[in-house]
Amino acid sequence: MEQDRARQLLDAERARLSELLRNESEVLDEAQGHGRPDLAANDVDVADSAAQTEQREREHSIVGSLEAALAEVDAAFARLEDGTYGICEETGEPIPDERLEAMPAARYTVAYQARIEHEAAADRQAGLRRPGA
């Protein structure tokens, strides 16, 4: 993939993720700003409180995922600068342009990414079957 095209894709991905992060952070800030420190005094239903806590945890998780995705874009820019952009970090094979168009910060070929995900799923399954786990 040409460097100019890669830069365009990465810039667009950074802008998209930054906007999502900004929006999600605003939602989180608003939710925290409307928190109820005097829950007991207002006799708020425990289920409502639990639902609010679960929603905040979900929003924190989303923010964390977006921050991680932005870090991946930054890492892709670094690979672009050092000449390794578009090369699978594990196999050394070229990452097809079609994949980079869809996922500009991709670090692996589709085949290697599938292998990683398969191994992670197998590890999770093995952890569930472990006695005492």
C-alpha cells in the first residue's frame, strides 16, 4: 500500500476513534456528574443503583477499548515511519491492501489473526475446565 494512502486511512481512523472517544467521555462525565451521593437519603431502589453502576462500568470499558484502538493507530503510524507497515508482525508476510483498507491499524494477516483468536478461545475453554478454577 502506498504511504500516502496508508496515512489517509490512519488519519481517518484516528479522527473516527477520537470522535467516538470524545462522545463516550461526555456521556461518562455526564453520568458521573449526575451521580447521587446521597443514595440512602433518597431511598433509591437497589436495582436502579446496580443498573447505574453496571452502565458506568460498561461506559468505562468502552472508553478503555477506544483508547486501546487509538494506541493501535499510533503504533501503525510508527510502523509506517519505520517501514514495517503492512507486514504481519509474526509471519513477516505482507498484509493485503484489502485488509488494511478495512482495518488500517492491522498488525497481522487474517490467517494469523484467526490463529491468535482460536488459541485465545482454546485457552479460555481450558481455563473453564481446570479443576478448582
